[in-house]
Amino acid sequence: MPIFIRPATKADEPALSRICLLTADAGVSAEGIHAYPELPGLMYALPYVNLPSTWAFVLVDKPPGDDEHEDVVGYCVGSLDTRVFEAVASESWWPPLQVQYGPLLEPDGLAEPPLRQADIKYINTILNFTPASDAQIGFSPAHLHINVLPSHQSKGYGRQLIGRVMRYLKEQGTAGVWLQMDPRNEKAAGFYSRLGFHPVEGTPSSVVGITVEQWEMTWGKLGAEPSH
């Protein structure tokens, strides 16, 4: 089967970072707005193959008959316990990044290459990461991020990725999951709505969630992982 889903590993970090960058500007490439293109992945992808309480799955496009080559073309990552994720990240993930990138914002900081507005936004978030609200955690302790390269969008693979995640959540005894999308990304909003995600009460409209029960009512029972 040329396209399949598998658990991600640290070896997938370059692919995760690349996909994150190529979808980071409200669903389209952010290559042209970053001088430090690693920043989106450092925030929204790589922590999930490094920290406790996290999980990650990748969408792989493998050419038929080629046992040595595969292209990671999408991912869905997240945490079963957002509060644990936030605590561990505040202790071990953000501090090194704050040391590395924080000085670039200082008035006499000599950023080379010069910072762009998108870089400044990400660095400020790294320096002052905002935890999830109680309303988000009240809906579910679990959250996710998903990105698929444009070449593989609108082909059902995003739904398959989230379906794999929902099966994992069910196996772990987690009742649901939420995510926060870029409010500019109307295509993503439509995608989540079609899957059955709905606004989470007490949160901005960009926060949507779904329970395992709701997923199964729409898409059928989540059984064992199929072989490929």
C-alpha cells in the first residue's frame, strides 16, 4: 500500500519541521515570511516526538516497489494530557529556545539574518507561552495539531489521520480531543466542521473539539488498526 499511517519517531523531525513550515501561514507555505524557518516546527511539531504525554502519527507516501524510500507528507501530533505537556515544556523545552532566540529581540540584538515579523511573533510566544484555558481542558485534557502537504490534501488523508488518532485516544481511555486553528484558515474550518468538530463552549471560535463517541456516530466504530 503506497500511502499509510505509522507512529512518528525522532527520525521524522526534519519532515515534521518542513511540513509545519509549508502549512504555517494559515494553511499555506510560510517560507517567504520567515528568516528563521525552524520556528513553526519548534513550537507546533517537534515537541510531540520529544516530550512525555505526547503522541505523533505521520502520513507516509511510499513508492511501490521501493523498500528504501518514503516521503512523510502529513502528520497529526498531540498530547493526552495538555497540563502535563505544558509543565514539562516549561521546564525542558521552552527554556533552551528562550536562551537561543530571546536575545534576538533585544534592542541591541544583532539578529543575522534580520528578524521578520513572523519570527518576532513566534519568539514572543516562546518567551510567553500561553497555557490552555480551563474551558479547553474541561472539554478534554487532550489536544492535537494536524498538517498535510497541499499535494495530499482533499484526498481523504486528513480524515484518515484523525481517525487513527481517535482510535488511539479510545485505546488510551481518552474521551475526546480539541484543537485551536488559525482563524484565517477558512479551508481548515470547513474540514473540521465536515468531520464533526464543533466549537468548545467558553473558548474562542477558533477552538473546536470532538468526542470519540461523536466521531463513531459519524464515521463508524473504531476497531483495531488495519494491516498494510
